[in-house]
Amino acid sequence: MSNKNKDKDKEQEHKLNQEQTENTEVNNTPEENQTEETAETTPEENELDELSKLKSLVTEHESQIESQKKEYLFLMAEFDNFRKRTLRERTELVKTAAESAFKGLLPIVDDFERGLAAIKDSADADTVKEGMELIYNKLIKYLEKSGVKAMNTTGEAFDAEIHEAVALVPATEEKMKGIIIDTIEKGYTYNDKILRHAKVVVCQ
């Protein structure tokens, strides 16, 4: 084989090798670019991802608000039921207390009726007086048992919180100033609370 032919063969081989190298580079370049493009996200994709997170957060908060709203409505209903039940029980308690008080007075009314019937057939004033005193004492005991007590007024120092001065008289002695000398109308307390103020005469 001549040198010329050898040179031609080498030249053709060199060209083939160069073409293969170029083809390899061309084939590899898109894959590398594609990998780089896949690895990087676009601003639009970032924005969509952020929007999705915000929507999820809003949905979660709405769910919590709805749950709290239901719990609030439940508590309001429970409180309303409690208020109505308490009011009903208080009304029943007042009715029961009044019923008990009136029921306790009935035996005293019976005694008064028997006493009035006895007066018609009796001319003895002492007997009538004794019967009235018995009924009176029975009534006072019932009131005390129920928590109603008469105030001690005559001889006590005047107290504007529990006494009502209906008359003032000059004091004969210095130590009598501000002292109650007479009770026009008794005062009463109910379980240590003022039920009625005493009307009194006071020295000044």
C-alpha cells in the first residue's frame, strides 16, 4: 500500500473519531441541561407551592374556629338550662317556704277560733285573758322557731339602723340622753336581718 493511501486512511479514521466525539457531546448536552432544569424550580412553581400552603393553613384555622363555635354554643345552651333550672328551683323553694309558714299558723288560727267561741259562753274576764295569753305565747314561740324575733328596745341606746324615732322627749338626767324610754311599735328581725324597724320614743 502506498503512503498516500495510508495517509487517506488515517485521515478518514481521524474524521470518524472526531464525528463520534461530537455526536457524544451533542447527545450528552441535552441530558445535562434537562437535569439542571429539573433541579431548578421556576418562580411560578414557588408561588403555587406557597399559595397551597396558605390555603391549607386557612382551612385548618377555619376548622378550629368552627369547632370552637360549636363548643361555645353548647356551653351557652348548658348555661341557659342551668339558669332556668335554678330559677325554677328558687321559685319552688319560695313556694314551699310560704306554704310551710302558713301551715304553721293554722293551729294558732284554730286556737283563736276556739277562744272566740268560748268568750260567748263565758263571763269570766280572767278566763278570757288567760286563753288570749296562751294563744299569744304560742304564736310568739312559732315566730321564734321560724327565725322571727322581737327587738329589745326600751332602755336600750337608740340606733338609727334598727330604730325609728317617732318622738323626742327631754332627758331628766344626762345619762338618759339617747336612751329609748318607750316603744310605740315593736321591731322584728328575721334570721338577724331587719324585718321591721321599731318605732320608739327617745330622750334627748
